[in-house]
Amino acid sequence: MSLVCGIPLLECVYCLACARWAWKRCLHTGEQDSERWGYARREEFEPVPRLCRLILSVYEDDIRNPKWAPLGGYGINPEWILKKVTYEQTSGRSPPYVIYLDHENCDIVLAIRGLNMAMESDYAMLWDNKLGQKMFDGGFVHNGLLKSAAWLIDNEGDTIKELIEEYPNYTLTFTGHSLGSGIAAMLALIVVNNRDLLGEIPRNQIRCFTFAPARCMSLNLAVRYADIVNSVVLQVWFNFSFTCIIFGFKL
């Protein structure tokens, strides 16, 4: 038809459709995704700022002499950091993390840092996945992140179990940023489904807060564990969209 009319109509339609998609994509923000959502209650949002600061502290080499502390400091007690693990100690199986015993808020926290763009092991973890490769509890999860979470359970399970037994009324919180958020979410799913690993901790004492989270589980799992896994997203940024495209998830 394009040749008969002398005008490339089909090509024009394609170009207009692509231009419309690009225009909407560039103007779309995270605020539009959540504009009809209800507001979080004060007690629901209360852990977010302090957990965010705790995650940021993982990036420091020496928490007692911080180089990048936010205004007002990290708000943590260095004496309550029970363990701080580096890339050298994980051998690339997990990003650096800390185990923090927060007596002030009665919380046992495992906080994991985000993607290090200079570490090949982080990229290897991200790429260790194929669409539909790994099933978990009736849904699909990211293979590389699940393997990292399983490694953390193997290495830190006894430590966390001892803390739970010593402080049975404390909550257990997994938290992370970016790459670390996906691992934290996988940790929460593993522990909820295998609570005997950590001494039969009640489900309502297990929490997960993910910051700028990677998409690491299928929608049915996200809905099923919505009471456990809380995602904190500020708008829509490049790395989030790029990650979705890499792993075949629709935006």
C-alpha cells in the first residue's frame, strides 16, 4: 500500500508509535505508579530512615571514622555492629554486609550494600539468571540472588539463630539497597519458608525493607509476601529500568 500511494504509510505508523512510546516513557515517573495508593502509617514508615542510614554505613571502611556520613551521622552505635563482612571475606558470593543488634528498637538487622560497578562478581551474580529458570514456592525468583541468599544463610544462620534465642522478642529484619535489596528479599522468603533454620521465629517477627529494589520475584510471590517485603522506591531511575530489561521483566 505504501508503494501504491507513493508514501511510506506503514513506516510512518511505526515511527509514530515508537515516538509515542518514547515520549510516554521519558515523562513517566514512579509517582504516577503509586498515585492511587494509600499513605503508609507512621509505624510502618518509622524503620525506613534508620535502615537507610544503616545500609549507607556498610559502604564505610571504618564506621568510627566515616568519610561519607549523612547530615546528623548514621545514627548507629558502633558497639552494636556484631559483624562487618567485606568482598574479600565473601569471595564475591555476596556484597558486603553488616549484622547489627539494634537494642534501641529491639531489632536484629542484616543490612547488605548495593551494586559495586567495579566488581565483576556483582555483575556475574546479576547475569546468573534466565527467564523462568528458578522456581520457588509456586513462583519464579532470580537464580543468582537466591544463591547468594542461600550462601548467607549457610554462613550467618548460626549467628542469627543465637541472637534470636538470646533476644526472642526482637524482630528480624533483612534490608539492602539495589543488588543487596534483591538478596535481602530472597533471604526473607527463605527464612519464612524454613523458619526452623533460625529457631522457629514467628512470621510476624520477620521483616524485609528493600531500597531501590531489583525485580527478583514474580508477581504472585510479591503479592503473597507483601506483609513481609516492603519496597522503597524514589521515582524510576535508569538502573531499575535497565535491570528490568536485562531480566526480561515488563515495566
